[in-house]
Amino acid sequence: TRGCDDYYCSTHAIFMMEERRKNFEFLVHNIFGLGSTTQSQPRYDYDHFEKWVQSKRTRIEGTVLVSQNNYVEGLPYFSQSFTFDSFISALRVTARFGVSDGLFFYVGDPVSGERGFRAGVVNLAAFLANAMVESIVYDSCDETY
């Protein structure tokens, strides 16, 4: 489980694990298109990564940044707390400048090339899959559990 490094932590079930796994697989394959061979040879730096994420804007806004109204049978609506522009702004800061002593959001790097880029996409998918379960669905910045 998150935040626990003790030996007994690995035996506990992860809350909504199947939901997280399903969100992750959906993001990697359907939204981010990993495995697609339609891309030309890119520059593997932050600017390329952000441009690539920007190209997915409509899909991210329409499927990832969507909350559910619990009062109207889970009716989906565009999140008011999580917008694409604020997401890009936070991604830019955490990937370029970091959040503390040497901690950055990994989006790949020129030295790692395509492999690093793909690792960055997987990192982003894992982050968003988790955020979809914990915060975005509730349109809340506070973690539910």
C-alpha cells in the first residue's frame, strides 16, 4: 500500500486496485496510444513530451478529467477542480523544476531516447490512473482514502 515500507504492508489489499489497473491500461493503450507506430522520430525532451500531451488534450479532457455527480446517478461532467491547463502547468513545473531536492516528475530525457519517453508516458498514466480514482471522480483535491 502507499506510504508503507514495512514487511506486512504488501499483504494488504490495495483499495480499488482493479479500478486503478483498468484506468492505467485504458490510459496507456487508448488515450496515450503506446504501441502505435504512427509517430515520426521525435526529440525526446520535455518540450516534445508536453507537445505530445497537448496532442491528447481532447481525449484527456473528455475521459480523464471527468467527475461524477453522486446526486444525479453518477452523471459525468467536466471537472471544475481539474482542468487541462492547470494540469499542464503543474506537469511543466514538476518535470522541469521539481518539487523538492532532486525530485522531478519523470517524462523521459534525451539520453534515454524513446525508451525514456515511453517510461514517461507510463509514469503519467500511472499518476492519472491513481488521480482518477482518488480525486478527479469526486472533483475534489482531497484524497478520499
